[in-house]
Amino acid sequence: MPKMVLDLRGLSCPQPVFETKRAIENPSFEELEVIVDTKTSVENIQRLLANFKGIFYTVEEGEDIKVTISRRQG
């Protein structure tokens, strides 16, 4: 399955966390890119991801913040 992209800019917490959780709980989830615009959203998403085993992520900061999440490392 190709990488899914969730553009969650402009949404206030906890909505980005709920949308991210729904996407990674999908059985077909392999890789996901989440785009947010606040550090608070990133911190909350990182807390969410800490509860899932076998999930890896990277964070890229720029004009927007991209969190790339996958089931496999690398």
C-alpha cells in the first residue's frame, strides 16, 4: 500500500491525535505521513506513538512539521 498522507494543519488538539490513531490502527497501515503546524500536536502524537509496539517515526521540522510513521524501521 502506498504511503498515506494526513494533512492535519489547522486542527486543534486532540483532533490530530485522534486522526493519527485511527490511521495507524487501520489493518492496511504500513506508512503514514502526518503534517501538522504546532509543536503541541507533534508532542501529543509522539506520546500516542509511545503506546504502540513496532511503530517507528521521524520528525522533520520546517514551515510545517512532518511526522513519518511506519511499521518497519528505516
